[in-house]
Amino acid sequence: MSFQQNQTFEINRNGRFEQIADDLGPILYRENVVVNQIVEVVKNKGKIHGWEVKSGGSAGELSKQVLGKGDQVILDFGDHQVGYLSLHIQPVGSPPDAPLHLRLTFGEMPVEMAESFSDYDGWISSSWLQEETIHVDVLPNQLKLPRRYSFRYLKIEVLDTSPKYKVSFDNVSIEAVTSADVHNVDTFEHKDKELVEIDRVSIKTLQDCMQDVFEDGPKRDRRLWLGDLRLQAMANYATVQNNELVKRNLYQFAAVPNQDGQVSANLFVEPTLIPDDTFLFDYSLFFTTTLYDYYQATKDDEAIHDLWMTAYRQIEIGIERLDRRCIVEDDDSWWSFIDWHPELNKQGPSQAILIYALRRAIELAEILQKENEKNFMLTQLAKVEEASIKYLWKEGQGFFVSGEQEQVSWATQVWMVLAEVLDQEKSRVLLKRLLTEPPKIEMNTPYMHHHLVEALFLVGLDHEATNWMKMYWGGMLQDGGADTFWELYNPTDKEFSPYGNHLINSYCHAWSCTPTYLLRKFLK
Amino acid sequence: MSFQQNQTFEINRNGRFEQIADDLGPILYRENVVVNQIVEVVKNKGKIHGWEVKSGGSAGELSKQVLGKGDQVILDFGDHQVGYLSLHIQPVGSPPDAPLHLRLTFGEMPVEMAESFSDYDGWISSSWLQEETIHVDVLPNQLKLPRRYSFRYLKIEVLDTSPKYKVSFDNVSIEAVTSADVHNVDTFEHKDKELVEIDRVSIKTLQDCMQDVFEDGPKRDRRLWLGDLRLQAMANYATVQNNELVKRNLYQFAAVPNQDGQVSANLFVEPTLIPDDTFLFDYSLFFTTTLYDYYQATKDDEAIHDLWMTAYRQIEIGIERLDRRCIVEDDDSWWSFIDWHPELNKQGPSQAILIYALRRAIELAEILQKENEKNFMLTQLAKVEEASIKYLWKEGQGFFVSGEQEQVSWATQVWMVLAEVLDQEKSRVLLKRLLTEPPKIEMNTPYMHHHLVEALFLVGLDHEATNWMKMYWGGMLQDGGADTFWELYNPTDKEFSPYGNHLINSYCHAWSCTPTYLLRKFLK
């Protein structure tokens, strides 16, 4: 996710929090994964981006293939992998009298094997495209690449050898890494096998995003975003339960707020802990709600004592944005995330997220016996809820509106339900209306679809929630045989990319891993 | 140099020789070299390949330049360098939210900075073009490239950063390496400053080719060729005197002959000592002459005792190629090197080289008191010399001929003079005729020009020899400001490349380093 530039902020660094986070650095579980088969990528209009793979031979055939200048082979590791590639290269013919020049292309999806990266024209950096050109001076060679990649498919292209020799490849393998221990996760049992498969792929998605921190996507941006962390943490409690990693990441955010005490929307952890200069209304509030969820899962009193001040400060900052009506001020900048949608107005859903966060902060204040803060927030909550009904609810339309243009979007309705602004019955009616009279401003990301499904479960529309999951996450399985769930999927516009090119999309993305949480919480 | 494929040979490995060679592994002298200036490459029809560099700013300006996507800078290290590049990369702007994608291009000559490597269309491997594309995940970064490069100029291109940050570069430096200790070389003093400059550049060329072995060229092929070794050893005795490196390389050739005892034209030293499957008539004989020269320089009795059998075997193999007339058999394959010239017939010069080698082998046999071998060779020498006059000398033309078509080439005359087939006076007349009635089959490499100049000195044509050196090696200085002497230079066809493209030519090449030997031997 990107971009907002704000060069004037200062970091108010807390060394103790940073040290606690450092001490919680996770163990990485490592597994050796070998090539599953040789494949070809062929056109198929029925599949996402128009490509699918077909078997091109067993893995055992690889070492028998002799590749010269211009030759290539595509390998399939059988499932999505995050890790480090090794391969053995054997010269064939005369002693190699010139370096070997190779191009290695890593792809999460068949399209990345089929379409040339040199045609990429998106607006975010092409440097995320997973491709390396390498010279190998000495052969035979046991090559180990130093960078980590996120992929299922590997294309090896021989750019040049010399007229006197060719090469063959063997022992192509990955050291796959994750900080998730998936071996002790309870099986999710259900008569609907599609839901069981959705649960399995959700956990795989979570697993591959769990590294040194909860990353948003191991292909791109490989970074700790608060919006992703919140959802990953929920899926984590329901499955692999690496709760210390959540704690680590919360302390990291709390260690580097800006001069106003606001936590950044995302952090860089290398070369040192640095907050990005992106600050988002909703993401800062999610620090507080993620701490609340963490406490519910762990009852870690020490952590809420340590992090309360940071959590409360995010609420204060949220309240500071209220206008005289007690509605959060809108503006034309990228001030709140909500969803990837160029026309989406953020006011309504942001108002709801403030309410959603206030409710959880009030509970934390009660646990910590912070009476003044609790009373202040209770007063604010009442005002903000009242203002939401007074100014944003349109009884005639039966929808909440957002912004000066009174935009009706999916996002505003969903978040108002999650914020429990209406009672449960009215929320149920609202969501039913949403499904039958869908607004033009739709949802573009699994992140937003997650919130819809959670809202449906919250008001008891379990059947609709389950069907939506099957339509949406099941759609990724059917359209592309997803090994992990994607950053972006719009069933009505399958080529959608907010970046101008689907090659740069992430196909294993944290905010898509939540079905396992939803299924295990609401369908047990 | 390339290529001949001969997959059937076996290696007759001598472990003791290999161990002696290993024990003689040289010390590499290391020197830190920093950027001299920023440059621009501009068109100039008067310079080689039509390009020259112009100053674009002091080295100190570099760290102030901020480069974003599509920007580039060209750096000049002030002289030819062989070594390992380090550079420090500093991000400018927001924290880097995407990898940095860089292309680094290394050039010995301005043309390599000016013309795109992707247009390369030569027939030897493009993998020799010194270019890397690199992703840098963490910034700031102290980047050290693992491969060794041969260059004076470095082009840094920023392929992509992200919309949020740019980069600047500083501390760009090279760890230059050589096994030549140039600090104790006597100054060559002469009133002609051009000759002094030619001597200096010769030694720099030798220095940059002296690595773990005597390499033919540090850019390409980075390999131990017998033809180059012979000339480098001569220049070495006259200057840096790392005689142990010559010894090491002779033992390496002797350690891995084929099943017939023939030494290969060149060796690979990594991953282990491996002979190339290229066997050349002239190069094998040069094993013997190089051992002879080594003994003259060192009086190393142990080495000639050890290596005599190998040296003598090369002579026997040469003699085995004689036909009933006692003329070496010609054929259409690439059986003898002599020079890079597609139309050059190799018979005449190869016959001369056999005579040249016989004379020296006979001296070695005398030192070693190998009476039988000595007598055999004396008999053979007489026959071969007589046949040369009888069948190859054309009294009417005043030239030696070569092959069925009775080709008259520079190479045949030059080598017949070096082989002392005629007496000195007749040789002098022959060379004078050569200069005034030049044959159509000319000389294409500094390697062949070296032999002409040595022949001129040998017959006392010192003035002509000196002028030729000034015309030829001096021409490289004038046409391209050569920092080191080039693999290829033809004053009448300055774009000449035997490889189909001048981008792949080596511009620091061992066989061009001999003027220092010629000047110091003949003009002292």
C-alpha cells in the first residue's frame, strides 16, 4: 500500500519498547522444498489473467534437459513458497570458456511466467518484480541466491553460455521460511469441502506472511502495516497462535510514534526500526483495537499497561479530527485507507471506525481503571454516535452517507454495522438492503470483503456470510487455483489492479487470510 | 581466443606437478582506488569507435547528485583497473518502500559506456559484457560486488526506486588486485617520450593481466593461454620479475596434458585445474620455448629437469605433423593460431615456429645432457630447414609462401626470420622487402605485430622496429588514449574485431604488453 509524503515529522523513539520488541524476535521455521514438476504456461481464457500451467514433465526429467543460449524451463514447486532458492548447475560439453548468464524469474501466478516484466507499466516500482539476471563465472556451481522470494513458479532462462558448452540444472530447491508453526493447528471440519479448502488456503496465506514481522505480502511490500497486522492477529489467534509476534509488532509501532504520539501506518524494520511517513486515520486507530484483541487473546496485563498511553493517544488524535458537528473532517488527501477505490469517500467509514475503536478503548480503560479517560471517551462516544445518526444516516434511503456529496458506498454501511451504531435488527435490515440494492461504489479488496462478511455474521446473517465467502474466496480458488489468497480480487473486474498492472499485484496477501478466523469464530 | 571442440581427449594428470603449481599460488597485491571524476561520453570521430570522455565534474560532486528512476552517472577511475567494486548508497526522501534496482556497466573504453550492450551481435558469448543488474533491499547499503571487473569507467543507472525516494552514491572505490609488484621496476629512460609512455603502458597492461595466473585479458577470457604466457613471461623478466608465477603456470600446463602428452592451448584453473579441449600446433610448441626462456632468466635446474619430458614431447608432436617433404601438414581446421585473420594460411608460419622451437629445445637438451634427443633434433632441424628453403622459399618473389595456394603473408616472413632460416643479411633484405612490398594478407593483432618488431630488431633494423612500435602502440595511445594496450588494433581498420563486434574486444590484453620487453632488450 502506498503513498503519502510527509517529510516534516519527527520520531519520538521509545528505546525500552524497541528493546522489548527486539527480544521477541521470532524463530524462523525452515523447510527444504524441492521442485514438484516441469510445467508449460498456456492460454486459457477461463482462468485469471488468461493463463494456466500444464504439466511438462516430472521433476526427475530436469537434470536430463540440456539448455543453451535462448532456452528456458519453467519449474513448479507445487505450492506457494517463501524462501531462498538453491540450484546446482552442471556444464555440458567443453569446459566452460565464458561465464553463464542466466535470468531467473519468480512467479506466484502463471501470468508472471507468461508475460514479460519489461512490458510492466504500473505506477509503483518495477523493482518489486521478482527477476534476477546473474553471471556465474565458475561451473559446476552450487548457486544460492541471497534474496528471499515469494513464488510457486520459477522460470530459468539461459541468456548465454558460449558456443562450446551448455548447461543442465538439478537439485533446485527452496529453503522455505515462516515464523508460523502450522503443525499444531486444529483441523477445521465442515461438511462443505469448499469451506475446508478456504480455511486451508487462508492458513497457508497467513503462514507465508508470517516472517520476522507480520508482513502484508511476502512479494510486496514485505512490510508491517497496521491494517494487515490487525487481521493477521485475528487469524493467528484462531490458528497458529504465535501471540508473541503480535506483541512484538505492537511494541514496534509504539516505539516510534511521531512528535504528536501518532503511530505510523507502517514500519520498516531494516536496517533499523523506522516509521514510514504515512499516517492514516483508520490505521492509527487500529493500533488500539489490535491491542484490545491481543489482550482478549492473551490477558497480558503487562502489555496493556505498557501500551495504554499509545493506544489512548490514537483515540485522542481520532477525536481531534471531529468537526463541530462531531463528524470526522473529510479532505481530498489520502488521509484514511478503508479500501483501494479511487472514488470512495472516506468520511463515513472513518467515522464508524472511530466509534468501533472507542468501544474497545473504553473496555481497556475499564480493565486498567482509567476512570477519567473512560468517562471522557464515554461522553465522546455518545456524541459521535448521535452525530452519525443525525448527519450521516438517511432514513429515506435507508443508507448511511459519506462526504459532502453524500456518497452511498458499501464501505460506509459495513463499517457502521461493525461499529454497532444501529441496533442489531436495524443493522440486519441495512445489510439486507445493501445486498439487494448494491451501491455503485463497490468493494475492491479482500480487506473490505472481510469486513462485509464479519458484519453479516455479526447481525446473524450466517447464510449470506458463508455464501459471500464461497463466492469471493472460493472464486479465487476457481478462477486461478489460488495457493494463497490474493491482495486484490474483483469478481466483476478480474484484471483489477490499483497499480495499473496486475504483474505487480501480490498473490499472497495478509489481509486475505481472514476466512480461517471468520469460519472458526462464527461457524464452530 | 576460441574455439575448437574435441570431446574425445583424456587428461593424463600429474598430481606432483599440480601440487607444485598450487604451492606457488601468488600473493595478490591490493590497492584501494577511488573515483577520479564524473565524466560524460561524447562523440568524436577522431577517436577510436567515435567516442571520448569529457569531464563532467569532480568526484566530490558525486554524493550531491540525487538520482531517481531513469537517471545515470558515469564515473572515471583515472586509469585502467582490475578489481572489486564497493559503493555506498544513501536513500534520499521518504524511507525506501521498494527495493532499489540498479544497472552497473563496467567499461575499459568510452564505447562501452556509450553503446547499449543489448545491441551486441558478436559471435562469442555476450556473457563477457561487464554489466550487472542488482536489487538492493535495504538502504543505506554498503554494496560490495563479488565478481572481479576490468575497467576504467563505471556507469550507474537507476532502473527504479519508488515514487517516494531517490538515491545518492558515495565512497565508490575499487580494491585493485595484481600479482605484479610494480614498485621495484627500473625506470626506462629515453629521450623519445613516446617510447617512455609506451613502456609505461606496457607495464600497466602486464600488471593488470597478472593475477592468480598470467591471464590473457582480465575482461575476457581471464585465462591462461600458452601464446600469451610466453610473451607475458618475456615482459615479466624485463620488469616485475615474478618468475615464480611463470614457473607455476608451466607446471600447470605440464600437469594436465592429453593422452598423447600434448599440452592444451589454454587452461581453466577453477573450480579445478582443467585443460581446454583446444590444442594448437604453435601453442604447444611454445610450452618448450617458454620453458627455455624461463631457464635463461632463472637458471632453475630443478624446473627443467621436471619439465623436460613435457617440453620434448611437444617437439615430437610437432615433428609428427611433418609430411614426407618435411613440411608441416596443412588442413582446413583451426589447427594453429598464428594470428586472427580469416584468410591467413597457417602452414608457413607453423613450419617456422617448429624450427624456432627446435633450436631452443636443442639447447635445453644440451644443458640436460640428453644426447639422444639432442642428436635426433639436430637431424630433424637440418631436414626441416632444408625443406623450408626447398619448398616454401620462392627466390623469384623473394618471399616465403604458405599452403597449396602459395600464399604470401606477413606472418610467414616474420616467423621465418625469427626462426633464422635465412642468414641475417638475407633476413634483413626479406624484411625490407616486406615493408616496401607489403603482402595483402596483413597482421591483425598486437601479437603478430610484436613478432614483426622483434624480427626487425633481430636483423638490426632498429630504426624500423622503433618506428613500427611508435606507429602501432603509439597509435593506440593517440587514437584512444589507451591506458592499457588492446587485444586488437588495426590502424587501417580501426573497428576490426574477429568476434563481429568491438564491444566484446578486450582492451587490456597480455599479448600487447611486449613493447617494454622489446625496448628494454633492444634499445638499452
